[in-house]
Amino acid sequence: MRIFTVDSFTDRPFRGNPAAVCLLDETVPDEWMQAVAAEMRHSETAFVLGRGEGPCSLRWFTPAVEVALCGHATLATAHVLYSLGESGRLEFETKSGILATEQADGGLIAMDFPAKRAAQCPPPDGLVEALGVTPVWTGRSEFDLLVEVGSADEVRAAEPDMARLAEVEARGVIVTASGEGTSADYVSRFFGPRVGVPEDPVTGSAHCVLAPHWSARLGRDALVGEQVSRRGGTVRTTLRGDRVELAGHAVTIWSGELEV
């Protein structure tokens, strides 16, 4: 079976968020996929089955658990399939429903994802202490906690206590601020130690939460988000009702074959 490493949400190698993409020849046990994901050690490994008629099956695993939604590994998967000769609209059957991608000029890939609005809530016990930031707004979406702080510099300077953050009940924690003073509309970072991902370099699914939050704040549907991790990456978001388009570039780093 062929396997690839792709850097997502970037047009330069060794930036953005690396994901592994495994093209399955047949159905395999969940335990095998989890073992491959642990071996690859990327924040997510995507497993694709059934190219051709109808939607492909697409699943995502961190080194520790399966997740229900992943943007950067979906982008990586679409990039691989387009590079192998697929064209037009691609559809994927996932635990978050049918997701679709389209390739535009210049290699930009747009993905149709569900919007995941965060409802305002008090910070859960231990969250502020674990993050070491001062929230101006906190909310909870279906999967994650959203923490807005006062400036992009505060987002960059955050140094969470990962052991304490892993005790907070959420898939992950998104820390965000206005992009004032930067080239982006908003900036963010994503921490997921509870699911085996201390800091995710660029998180597509987090932008399903960020897009409706910042579109409401800024009064515009089309925005540019910058994830200011060490590797960094750019996600273009367009809110469309209860859906959000996430768009970005991707770069293949290597490909090979699994021998087990």
C-alpha cells in the first residue's frame, strides 16, 4: 500500500502541518490503522479506501486515538489524489458526514466542511492555569474549547502546561486573537495533549470553529487565518451558513510503500 507525507496549508516544504496519507488496498482492522498512525508520529494519518465510483472512505488517526474531523489530513489526501490524476470534485465519507474538495488554479484546494460554532461558557476548572493566558472570551464547540485573548502577541507567547491541559475535558483548546498588526484577519494556535497532539502546527478543523467566530466579530464571511505555531500556516475561510470552506495549498514531501 502506498503512503505519503504531505505538508498542508503551505506552499513551501517543511512548513504547515505534516500528515501521512495511506491509500488502502482493502479493509484493514482499526488496530492496524492505529498502529500505523503511532509509527508515523504525525498529528494525523489519513486512511483512504475506495477510489472510483462514489465517495471514498476516509478516516483519521492521531498517534493515540481516532478523531471525527481533521482538516489538514483531508487537504493532504485530496492533494495526493489530485497528484495521481484525479480531477474535479472529490467526495469522502467520514465520521463527520460527506466532505468534498475542489482544486482551483494555482494548486489551491478548497474543502467543504461543517461549521462548528462555539457557545460562550465560563472557563472550565483548570483551563486558565494550564494555558497561562488571560481570556477575554471563552466558548465550547462540539469538539474543542475556544479561548480568545487580547492580542496576537499573547497567542504567540502562550506556553501551556501540557500535563495540566490534558486534564481539561475537550479534544483540544484553540487560543486565538485578532490579527491586528499582522497580515491575517485572525491568528490562532491549537493544543491537543488529551488526544496525543501537544501542539498541532496548523489545524483545519479548528478553523471550522474560528471561521464563524471571527466572521461574526469582523462582519465578513471571507477571512484569512494564520496559525502561528513554530511551523506556521495559512487557512483561507469562507463561511456559508452552516458550512465553511477551508482552502489552502499542500506539498508532497515523500512517498513510499508499506511492507506490512
